[in-house]
Amino acid sequence: MTAPKISVIIPSYNKVKYIKKTLDSIVGQNYKNYEVIIEDGGSTDGTLEIIKRYARKYPKIINFRSGKDEGQLDVINKGLKKATGDIVTFINADDTYIGETFESVAGYYLENPDALWFAGKCKIIDNDNEEIAKFWTFCKNILLRLNYYNILLLTSNYMSQPSVFLTKRAYRKYGPFIGNKKFVYEYDLWLKLGKVKMPIIINKYLSCFRISSDNISSVLYNDLFEFDINVVKKNTNNQFAVIAHKLNNFIRIIVRKMLSRPF
């Protein structure tokens, strides 16, 4: 069968410390049928020069645009509109993929033609690329393997965004992502998709999510937790699910304070 094309969208703005690692984790994949669409917000710290260098080296793979935009949500949805792949995803310019991620996702796609989306495991790393919060990752991996909508997904957003891949038809039907200039609220789309069909679980580590002091989701995590509650209320009348999700968020805040690291 024809190998499916994977489209990766990268929202980027002043990520000179990390963008090279992100791009290396993509172009280093053995799988070859993919495209990279970089939407840069007009970086001024050297990020754009790195992007241009990679675009010159991989002109058939990497396309980019740089200029003013309306924030991360705006550029991700714009990038996804441009995507030509059978499978679509986005990864932030400080996160990375692991090993044979694209090959694994493509294989599961071919084996599950009716699937809407796919989700794998994700490591949490710090500024120095060291894995942190291993116990939290362990807990999320358990929920990922169980993978129930009403009992688990409504009470905990255990999907790690850089390890989630959507079929293009699923994104067109149930997207786009929603949010504001600060955040992309991917949990809303996870619940929409999960209500129809839960993801095919890939029991492998597919990506690394970086926690850093200049990471938006790290700094403003309380706002993200509050939005999670509103999304749950929008998708269910089950008060137990709402209460359970609030409890889960409370635990996440406590653990974050104990470790002095948000996740």
C-alpha cells in the first residue's frame, strides 16, 4: 500500500535555543513521506536564520512563512489548512520527536483505515533535555493504555499533544482547534473526537514535551486547567466527571508545587 503522507505544523517564535533540536528530530526520521510547514511569528533572536538554513537544505520537505500573526492558535490552524498529508499534527518549536515515530504512526494508519486519530506516549524533559516528572508520565501512560472516554478522558486530559496524530479527514470534520492568543485548547478537540471514536493507542514513546521557564503552557498552567473544566462541562452533564476532573487538576497543581515545575 502507498505510504501515507504526514504533515507536521510547527508554530515558531523566538525559539533559537530549541528549534534546531526540533527540526533535527524530524529530518532524522527514517520515514520519508512527510512535509514540514513552519509558521514563524517574525522571530528576531536567530530562529529564522536556522529555519532558512534547514529550508535550503530540505527544499522539498520544509516550507516556512515568517511575519506577524494572531498567535499560536492562528498559525497552527493556518498551517493545517495548507497541509497536504493524509495524517496531520503540530509540534511546538521546543518539543522533539523520538526515533521511528513517523514510521510507527504510518504503520498504524495503514492497519486501521477507519481510525480518526492516534496517540502515543510522551516524555517530559527540561531545558537540558533531561527527563523529569517520571512518575507523572507513568500515571499518564496507565490512563493512555486504559483509554476510556467517559471514565478517563472526561476526568483527565492524559493525551500528550506532540504524540497525537489526526487523520486529515478527522481534522476537516471535527476541527479546527480552538483557543486564544495565549493557548491552543487541544483538549476540546480530543473530547469531540473521543465522543465519536477513541484514538488508536501506539504503545511507544513518540515525542518529548519540554518544560521551560519561557514555555507558555508552563507559566500559565492555571488558566489551562480552568479551561479544561469548562470543556468538560460543555461535553457532559455528568457532575461526577466534572468533580473528578477538578480533583485531578488539584493534584496536578500540588505535584507541580512540590517539584517547582509545571506540567
